[in-house]
Amino acid sequence: MPASAAKQLIDERQVAKALLAHYDNYARALPWRSAPGEAAPDPYVVWLSEVMLQQTTVATVKPRFRRFIERWPTIEALAAAPDEEVLQEWAGLGYYARARNLIACAREVARRGGFPRTEAELLKLPGLGAYTAAAIAAIAFGQRAVVIDTNVARVIARLHGVGATLHDARNDIREFANAITPADRPGDFAQAMMDLGATICRPKKPVCSDCPLSPDCKARASGDPEAFPLAKARRQRPHRHAIAWWIERDGAIWLVRRPAKGMLGGMASLPGPEWVDEDPRLPTLATVFHGFTHFTLDLHLVSRASPPDGEGWWQPLDRMSEAGLPTLYARAIDAVLARKESLAA
């Protein structure tokens, strides 16, 4: 359906009014959020939470966010922190390029003396894409900005009965979202849309009976709201292999730091050669399967007597939680220790 035709069927002002009224009563209480109608949160808090929430669940982020804020309560404190400490604290949140961008952005904002207030200026900061810049502008600074993440896009697509994938319909979705975004309370409106997509207008089994937009929703009227938007065809991810050397001495194992650029850049890890596409077929202590966004991986743990050339350190096994290992290597170490324990039993 053309955007202009769809708009004629929906009272955009009423959509915003209904959604904000619902948000006033049912907004999620989150540690980085101000309650509806209260003063806007610190832009540092908004920025940090939005970066953490990319590709990560709210349940996972809540305790990690609190730890970050306790350790680095201001953007200046984070900017002054050593890279290794920030990367260690980020371990387990995935997408480590985001952690490197986090450091770069913190230092740039500290150099500027604070966050810029407009969406256009926020976009110039390291690592800030269109969604994050719009979210900070709206939530922290009360600027009218069109904030669209996957949850919001799904709400818009269902409201207007968009029978295409979110990717193919992205221009129409932005036009629709712009039409219903109010000048008043844009931050609350953005968060209300996020909440709606996360808790009611879910990908599967949407709770249409609780939705404040259901009277106008084309997807609900169709009788099959899950059919909107059209699902993207899933491509099979390639499968790869990697070797990680298990080098143990006196209750400690040898760890290294991965190169700053590339997968898991700058993170602590077990040493090993580059990842390959074929199974190396070596005797292993354990093999761990891990799924990345664009490929899956079997990590084969192989015993080795001495460390390879290059820098590294001996990490005591009873202090492994302090190493800042990403999930892949933390699981790999757990798998080897579990096997050793079972063999010793």
C-alpha cells in the first residue's frame, strides 16, 4: 500500500496520544530510564544503555549497565579508563567492535566537553549510527527525532499492514514513523514504541488485546498479525573451525590478547592460529560450538606444552573471572575443566 494512502486511514495524532497514555501507565522501569514525564536522563546514561542494548537483551544488560555506571559514573571517567579494563568489563556483551567504539566515543565527547544536542552532530561521533543518534537526541535532549530500531519497525509495519520485509519497506516505514512522531515528549514516545515492540507487539504471539494501537492496526484486522512484516529469507551461515591451545602450568593457563581489529578485537583469549574453513582433525581436549552473526564456529581445544612466541600472561584458573574473556573462550575453558574433572572422577 502506498504510504500516502495508508496515512489517510490512520489518525496520526491519535496514535501518539494513545501510545503516550499507555506508556504513562505501563512504562518499563529500567535503570537508565526516567519515569514518564520526569526530567530527561543524563545523555551519558542514554548513550551507554543504547550501545549495550544493540544485539543484547534487556535482562542481560541491566546488571552489566549498573556495573559500568558504578565503575565509571561519568563519561570523563570512562574516557580516562585504560582500554584493557573497558574491554574486560565488556566481556560477554558481544560485538566487541562496539566496545572499541565506546572507548573512542567517550574520549571524543570528553574532549568536546559534553555530548552534542542535535541528531546531526551526534551522528559525527565514533560508532553512532542513525538509530543511536536519534535515540539520544530524543530521550536525552527532547529533540524531535525519528527513532527506529527493529522493534519499532515491526510495530510500524503491522500498524500499516506492510506486506514486505523490513529491509524492503525501510523507506515507507521511516515515512510512517515520521508521520506519527510528536514534537511533544519525543523521548517518551520513542521509549513507548520500544516498549510496545518488546512486550506486546512481539515477533511471535503478539498480545493484540493489550495494544493501545489495535483499533487502527491493519495487521490485527487481517486476522494474522504475525504475517506482518514479511519474514526475510534465512540464509545458511557458513561453518568454520579454529584451534585454541591449552597451555597449563601450576594452576594457570596461558592467555593472549587478540589483535585490536577483527573478530573479538582486543579481547583476552586462548592462543591459536587463524580460523579456517576445514576441521583440522587433531586430538582435542574438547570442542565448543559457537554461533556468530555471520557464521558458526567449532573451537577445538588442543593441548600444548609451552607458549608460542609473542606476548601473553599466565592467568590463574581460580581467578579466571578477572580475565575478561569473551563468551566463546570462557565456555571453552569451562568445557576443558569439565572434561578434566570427569576423567579424574
